Amino acid sequence: MSGEGAMGTCAPLWNYPAFDHEELLREHGSPLFLFFPGILQRNVHSLSGAFRSRYPNHVIAYSVKTNHLPCVVQRAVACGAVPEIVAGLELDLVERLGLIDGRTVVNGPFKTESELRRLVSYRCRLNVENVTELEVLERIGAETDTDVKIGLRVSWETGNVPWKRFGFRLGAVLEMARHIKAEMPHLRVVGLHVHGGTNITDTAYYREAALSLCDLARQMEHSGLPELAYLDLGGGFATSCPFKDSAEWYTPSAAEYAGAVVGPIVDTFGTAGPTLIVEPGRYLIDDAFLLLTTVERFREHGRHEVIVDAGINVLPSARFRRHRIACLTRSTSACEEFTIFGPLCMQSDCLGEGVALPSLRCGDVLAIDHAGAYSISQAWNFIQLLPAVVAIEDGKSVLVRRRQTIDDFLGRDVL
């Protein structure tokens, strides 16, 4: 980290620590992401505490794909989480950061053979979801005389979470495990994995998913298959930033999620069963980021439609989620409804409609909350360069990613 500086005394916003937006924007430009490590730490600890009181043998996994900023991944691990990666870029990242080992959880439908060889060498918790990958891993195990431990991802559908493209179908998992035992001597099934969606507000989903995994585990045990070392339940726990098409939005507490997941496991195994791996997804990082953006243009006289300098290229989720938006430069209580457009040449580049704000002027600074999930990792260069990221902690600001330059953008091109 670099660029450390003292913070001003501006009033806190939405219970975020105080920050001086004028100084930050003057130094790092607009738009600008703000990262609050203390919020990430609070989220990891509160969730882990909720599970620990019910099932001590658990692990919280941080989803690197949700926000792959290196300082974020490092902080999540420092807080006690383990990385959950999808090979590719994320494997290279956690390896470069020195954060990969046998605790690392690896998911995803495609891992190259060279990546699989590296993952096997680290003895990661490797979840497999297609037969071709099983065959590649068996060959690697035979060539290296290695006992490769794997988990099987279960394609589990229920209610409004019909994720059909991932994993082995529920009815085929037991037969697949038997086939592995009989025909693939270098593979050993030690885990079962379910990951069925994102922003899931219905805790019944997790209870039913846990029931299904426990039932499968018992069937495997009765079939003479090895005892499982872990059960891995994923699918992003919801945050308080709702989908646009949801009239009502209830965000379950950490205790509610933990109770739903742990209940069936304790009923089946007691409190000393397999390691429970929890993949809460966006829950850990979503509210740990704000996006600051500046009002630059008014569309027409007398119309409450403004254009700001941040678009859906840096906040993709604004297309389908209702982010809170506040004005940092006006404190009047009199509010009008505005439509906030981004600067891109895209019909969909709208960050919010019917947003209650004071009477805006060019130069006003807006803050957008819940900017931590799938923003940094899904941002793209369309018309604009990407903004800087500053961490705010203990009354100080620290630059953790500088603003992208044209040299950065052109760096891979042969001119």
C-alpha cells in the first residue's frame, strides 16, 4: 500500500467511517472507489461467530471472483477466511500473494490440465463438476503416483434458484462416486459441494441444500464409500442492496443463515461431523465499498436527469440492483427525484431512477453504497479508464490501486 494520508472530519455516511471526499477526489480523481477494511473484518467475524456457536468445525471461504483486488483478498485471509477461487487468473493471484495451500477451495467448470497439476501439488480442496476433469485428474494421479482428494459438485435445483448448468445431477452423484471408487484408483471423494445462486434471501434454500448433502453423505457411507472430510455450501448470502424487480427485500441475519445451514448437519452428524465450508459470496464484501462520482451534466433545463462520471462499466450491478445514492456536497432536507445516468454510450447506463436527492448542481459529489461485489472484478474498459481505489481505516487513507492510465491500457498492444 502507498499514498497514506490523514483524513478529514466529515460526518459519517450510512454508518461508514468518516472521510474527506474533497481531499480524496482532489488527490485521486473522480470517480473513485473507497474500501473500508474494518467492514470486511466485521462481516467475516460476525458470520464466523454465528457458525462457531452452532458448529465449531467450520471454515468461511472468501470468494475471490466477487472482488479480486489483492489488498481485499489479503485482508479477508488475515481476518480468518480461506480463498475460494475459480482457477485461471484467481489461481495466479493467490499463488502470487502466497495465499494458496491445502485449505484453499477451488471451484469452477473449467480448469486447464496445467492448472490442475498445480492445484494437486498444493493439495487444495478441489471440487469437480464434470467427467472430463475427473479423467484428467486420474491421469495426473497415475503419472505422479498421487492420491488426489476431490469433492463433487452437486447440481441442486429448488424453488427460485434453478442453476442447471453446474455440477453433477443430484440423482447421479452416488453412482458417480461408486464409479470413481471402482475405476479411478488415484481419486478419492472426500467432499460434497452445492452452490446454487447469489443474493439468496430465502434461508429455506440452505436448509434444503444441507439436507440433500447430508442424505447423500449417508448414502455414500452405506455404500461403503470413504467417509467425507467436508461439506461445502455456497450461493451468495444476500445483502441489503435489493434487486430492482423486488418490491420487498428482507436480508436474513448471520444467525438465520447459520441456523438454516447447520441444523440438518447437526441432526445428521452431531457437532463433530465433517468440516463445514461456508461460501457466503457477496455477503462479506458488498457493503465494504462505496463509489464516489461527480455530477457533470444536466440533460435538459427543468428535467431531473443528470449525467455523472461513473457508469455501469465500473458498477455493473446497477443494471439490476437498487443502490442507495446520497449527495455529499448538499445537506438540505428538501429532496427531489433524479435519474442518474452514467457517461457511456449505452441505453442501459443508468445508475438509479427516482433517486431522492437535494437540488443538484454540476460538481456535486454522489456516494453509491454496496459497491464491493462484482464491481472491481467485472469492471471493463468501455470509453473510460478505470478509477483508483483508496482504503479508509483508522482515520487514514491508503491508495491500494492507482487510477488506470492510457499506458496501462495500451501496455499489451503491439504498436
